[in-house]
Amino acid sequence: MKGNHIVRTRFLHVRDLLRHHEAVRASLEQEHVQQEIVTLVRAALPESVSAHCLDIGVTGTVVTVFLDSPAWSTRARFLAAQIVSSLSAHGIDEARFKVRQRIMSRPTQSNATQTMRGLSEEVVSHLHEAADQQSDPSLSAAFRRLASRHARRTSADED
């Protein structure tokens, strides 16, 4: 009995800290609002554009969508009014679109001669299954990118 009381007291302490500590509560509330905004922006983007969305940032009343190429950024700009109207309840009054290049390292001379290992078909299959079961679209997309970028290449793929 006494052991349960001690454990419960610890949990109450952490819960109370999170609820009553002003800085922590404000930070958690801000993070929650930003996650809602990210979800709404991703929902407003067509799947073809969303696949090229690298990041979404919120600063004050401006949401910034980072895409991987100027072409996709231009397509997304046509959706700015729709995105802003879906975010008006959160105080967002402007949408900006910027290009951020995907970071891809080029293989060096020594790396080019090494065999690329990649992920097995079984691991790729598990990643796709995990992506299908995710309710968070950004996490689902991350699993799909991981599977597609790191799958083992066969000689048929290289031809």
C-alpha cells in the first residue's frame, strides 16, 4: 500500500508540474497549437504537393511552408488563400512558401566503389505497413521516404 502511494505521489508531482508551471504550460500549449496548424496545412495541400513539403513553420501570424523545389513552391502558392482561410481561427493571416533543398550527399570516389547495402525487402515492407497504420500523415510520409530512399537496389533497378 505504502509503495503505491509513493508512486502515485510522484505521478501527481509530474502532472502538477506540467499543469501549474507557467513556462512549461505555455510551451506545451504553443506546441499543441503549432501541431494543429501543421496538420491543417498538410490537409489543405493536395497529396502531390504534400509529398514535396519538407517542413512547416509558424511565426506569429505567418505560416511558412518549405518545399523541395521552385516548381512545387509555385504550385503551392496557388493554395495560399485556401490555407490562410483554414487557419484563420488560429490567427494566421499570411502563408509564405520557400524552397529548401533536400540534403543529399554525393558519393565520394571511395564511397562509389563500395557496395550500397540498403534495407532488405522485408524491412521496406514493414515500413510501408507502419506508414499505412499511422494516423499522423507526416510520420506516415517519413516512413515511406525512409523505405523508398534506403531500399536495396537490384541490378534490374539500375538498368
